[in-house]
Amino acid sequence: AVVSTQSGPYGRGSKNKEEIKAKSDHYTKKLKTMEQEMKRLKSAQREHDRLVRTNKNNEKTLKQMQNELTQMKKNKVKLMRQLKEDTAKNKKLELKKQQEIIKLQREKQKQVTTIKKLQMEQKTKDMVLKRKQEEIKMMKKQKNTMSIKKEKSSNCDSALIP
């Protein structure tokens, strides 16, 4: 708009300047307000962008942690299964060892019993042998005694015969 510095027939020139100045001030004030609003909006946009990046990083970290947690759970299940299998295997092995120990103890007891039986049999045989030897010794002694008596008797008989 063209601003006229002349006063019209009704004195509108100074009023016009005041209106223009008022409008100029109004628009300058409005412009400053808009510039401040623009700064605030740009700052809010930067903060929003920063929060979006932070959120993306947090989501990425969360996803990684969820994957790690899932992997840890799988490993836990695997380890628990392995532990259960190992426990069952060890229990079975322990039972087998116990049975082997019992078997060996029974065999040892049988051997001890057999040894005692054989010792008793040997002792009995030794006693029978000793008794037989004593009987043979007695018989030999009796035979010798009888032989001596026979000889004496035969010597006596031969001495009687002239």
C-alpha cells in the first residue's frame, strides 16, 4: 500500500500514519511471536528427533536382550535336560556298581565258606590219616611183638629139639 504523507481535506494523513505504524508494530510483534514459535517448534522437532533415535536405540537394545533371554532360556532347558540325563545315568551306574559289589561280596562269602569246608575236610582227612598211621604203627608193633614172640618160641622149640 502506498502511504500518502499529504493531509486530505478531512485530516486523514496523520491518522493514516498512525494506523500504518500500528499495523507495522502489530505485524512486527506478530513476526517476532512467529519467529519465537518457529524456534520453539524447531527445538521441539530436534527433541522429537532425538527421542525417536533414542527410542529406536532402546528398541534395538530391547530386541537384542529379548533374543539373549530367549537363547538363555533355550540353554537353560538344554542344560536341565542334560543334568537330568546325567543324573539318571549316574544313578543307573551307581546301582550297577552296588549290584556288582553285592555280587562280589556273595562270591567272597561262597569262597570263604568253600575254604572253611575244604579246611574241615582236610582236617578230617589228616585226623583219619593220623589214626590210620597210628593203627599201622600199632599193628607193626604188634606184628613185631608177635614176631619176637614167635622167634622166642621158635628158638625155644629149636632149643628143645636136640
